[in-house]
Amino acid sequence: GNGYAVQEKEKGAIGFGSAGFLDGVDEVRRLVDALVKKRIPELETLHGRIVATTQASEAAALGRQAASDTARIAADLQAARRQARDLNALAAKGNPVERTSQRAQVAAVAKAILRAADAFEAALKSFKARQRVRLERELRIARPNASNQDILRALDDADANAANPFAQQMLVSSRTDQSRRALQQVQDRNQDLLNIERSMQELLDLFQEMQDLISMQQDLINNVESNVENTVEYLESGSKELTKAIQYKKSSRKKQIWIVAIVIVVLIIAGIAVYIERVFTIVDERGDCIHSMAYIASKFVRLPAERNK
């Protein structure tokens, strides 16, 4: 079909909220899967047919189809790039609870886009290399007497997105129909190379933006993870300190109990000592009293005895 760019226009911008965010993520992933698994391999097959054909008309028709498919794939990658940019904006404005998860998904989307862009670039580079080989061969057919330096200059002109003055010169100087047909193929393949160069140049900006997006999301995720780790460490440290405080409090309470017990024992011992001392004092006082009464009694006994004498 017309690809993702048309779908994006029909659907409109992604709505805010987690549902809109997830829909956007799914949409980009479906697009990337279609590019990597179907459309880019189909383009590579088309490239193979272009390189293999010897018919100028067929090569021209296949070249136009390849140019159209290449342009659509490039447009879809650019649309996915804009979608990733929108998802990043949603993640920045979203619910703080979901923000870390959404940033991780944005990074995953950017990586998926990069994988598709890598596959697209690899297909273009492979086609370019084969086209250069075919272009060189056709240049030598069209101008058998051309030097290697002239051939390389013509190939470099194609790589530099420039018109091919060498090919144009050969077209003017060619006399045979075979040479003219070969030169027509040279010009067609040169146009293919120009289209490839333009597409690859557009990919450079996409690669850079997706790399920056991945790096930014990773930094944000790392900061969140670091803050979480610090919080966990603080909680663990606080828990340890609280445990120490509880143990210290228990130890202090035990010490207080021992001190109170010792004081009570000392008081009991002191009380017993005082009690014993008082008992002995009373006993001593009673002993003195008995001794005095015995002395008096002995006096009374002696007086009658002395009188009888």
C-alpha cells in the first residue's frame, strides 16, 4: 500500500494518555516488522532483477519501480522517526509512575527503527556496489578505448550525485546502435546510483536522531535507577540504624533493670543489717537489766544473813 505515511495522516496524531502511547508503540513496531520482514527483502529481490537484466527497457521499468519502492520505504522510516519523536514527548509529559516504563519503550522503538534503517542501508549499499560493477562493464562496452582513469572518473561522478559528463561525451561520440544502447543503460544505472545516494543521505539524519533518542532515554532510565538504588540504600541504612537503636534501647533497659535490682538487693541487705543491729541492741539492754536485778536480789539476801550473825 502507500505505507505508514498515509496511515499516519488518516489516523491523526497520537492522543495523550497511556492507551494512546501504547497504540503508537504498537503502530511503529508493526511498521518496522513489515519493513524488515517483507518490504526491504522485496526491494532486494527487485535490485537483483535490475542487476541481472540485459534488456534496457526492462531495466528502466524495474529501475522506476525500485525508485518508487525506495522512496516509500524512506518516507515510512521518516514517518516512524516522527512517531518516535511524538512518543518521546508523551513519555516526558506522562504519569510519573509510568514514565520510566514509557521511556524504556521509546528507546526500544528507536532501536527497532534503527534496525530497519540498517537493513535498508545494507540493501542500498549492496545494490550500489553491484550497480557500480555493472556500470563499469557497460561503460567499457560503450567506450572500449576508455582509460581506467576515465572509467573511475565516471563512477565517481555517479557517487558524487553529479551529472556524468563522461557518459554524455560518449553518447555524442558513439556511432553504433550497440554503443548507444549501452550508454542508455549507463545513464539509467547512473540515475539509480543518484537515487541511492539521496536515500542514504536522508538516512544519516535518521540514524543520528535515533541514536540521540536512545542515549537520552538510557540516561534518564539510568538516573531513575540510580535514584531508586540510592533510596534503597538509604532505607537499608535507616533500617540498620533503627535496628541498632532498638537493640541499644533493649540493652539500656536491661541495664536499668539490673541497676534497680542491685539497688533493691542493697536496700534489702541494709534493712536486714539494721534489723539485726536493733535486735542485738535490745538483747544487750535486756541483759544489763537482768544483771542489775540479780545484783539487787543478792543484796537483799545478804542483809538478813548479816543480821542473824
